[in-house]
Amino acid sequence: MKPSSSDTYRLINEVFIVGDDIDRQLFNRFSLTVRQYHLLNWLHHKGQASLTELANLLLCDKSNVTGIVRRLKAAKLIEEMPKSDRRFTTVRLTEAGDKVHQEATQLLEESIAKRFAKVGAEEHAQIQHLLTDLHQHLRAYLANGHLKGITGKKED
């Protein structure tokens, strides 16, 4: 029997869930969630970011980011930038946050290398090509508003 789109979706979803669980266990060693790590990683690369930018990055609403930021501030891994406008909060890594980020990233890179050790260069190229195409298709699907007409209810 030929694999269907649903079979492909389920497999991609299962791979994501297993990979996410591995990452969750790895970041737990640093008392971080996966989202907290991604926030630290973004700040490491960007320098600073507003809560709105972070919400867009983490694909969640601003109230979720506020909670994540509050916990990271309490752990002294990030700090608020001085405010020029009270309506916007911008955060950056602290020295301790940078250190935790570096250690977590090193462990993540080692883990990724082990996870993919049996995948050859040609297979990496094939997987990346297919996933890049799929990513572009899904972004276009969202950008074109295809979800707006989907209610989950059958039309009469």
C-alpha cells in the first residue's frame, strides 16, 4: 500500500515528538524547558529582543512569553533592558545566561551528532531538500490563509 499524506504527517509528527522529548530531557539538566532554551538561543544570536518578537519566535502568545521571561529573570539568566518606552519590554542575556546557553548548546550539538551518526551525507542532503520544500509549502499554506475556512465541521 502506498503511503498517504496522513502517514507522512504522522511520521514527521512522531519524529518531532521524540526529538523534542530528547531535547526536553537534555535541557532539564540546566533547569530549562525547550522554549526557554530557544529564547536564550535567540537572545544569544540577536543580542536583545522584545516580548512580541519572542512570542513570534516561540509561536505562542505574549502572556506565555511573559511567564517564560519571568522565570528566566528569576534565575538571573536574562535581564530587562532600560526602557525608553514603558509599553515595550526588551530583554537580553546576562553573563550567567550566556554561560548556561553555551553549556546547553555544546551538549545539544553533541547529542545531535550522536542522533544522526548513522545518517550519511547523501541522506542528509535528501532529507534537507525534502524538508525545505515541505517547510516552504507549509509557510505558503499559512500565508495564503488556508486555515481561515477550516472549521472542522461538515458543511450541509
